[in-house]
Amino acid sequence: MSASAQEDFVQHLLELLVPFDTDGTVAAKRMFGGHGIFRDGLMFGLVADGVFFLKCDAENQSEFDALDLPPFRFEKKDGKVGVMSYRQCPDEALTRAETMTVWAKSAYAAALRNKKPKAKSKKKAAKKKEKS
């Protein structure tokens, strides 16, 4: 997929996500030749090679399994195949905002459940130590 076609696809996704974007924070960011899809700074989707993938975890995996939706796979530097906790978005969600909203909510909930706490910066830790 050409870069301009991928940009068009990402814009289409953002339009489908408008009903889900109740707080105005859904955004796309370029990453590794694709795009990450974020809400409130938390990534819940990714676009790679013109395919949209949604965050998946043990709690929502059965939704993806029921439709036999494959995981996001990529080739590592050592030639091995890596698999991430993202699964392909169903085709129906790519054409209907109502369906996309259901899937986006599920993916965002998975992202929230798996959110890693932010690491404390070294500067803050040093300042805290100085005050002690």
C-alpha cells in the first residue's frame, strides 16, 4: 500500500472512530512505517500495511477468536516472527461506525487493563532524594 493510500485509510479510520471519540483525544501517530491509534495517549490500535489491528488481551480474545481474526505479526531483526497483542479488525467495523465503536471500546478497555505504570524520571527521583 502506498504511503498516500495508507494516510487515506488512517483518515477513514479516524472518521469511523468519531462516535467513540467522546473526549476528543483519538489521534493517529506515525510509528515504524505504520500508525498507532491512540485515545487519551493510550494506544489501542495500529495500522500496518493497510490493515487495522485492535488491542487484544485474555478478556476480549474470544471476540477475535469467534471471527478467526489473525494477530499482528512482524519480522524481527534476527529473522524470527514476532506476535503482538493486537488482532485484525473485522471487515464490518471498517464500514460501519456503530460496529467500529463496539470494537474500539473493547480494544481500549484491553489497553487500559494492560496499561503499564509510567516509570519515574531520573530527575524526579533525584529531586525527591535531595529533599530527604
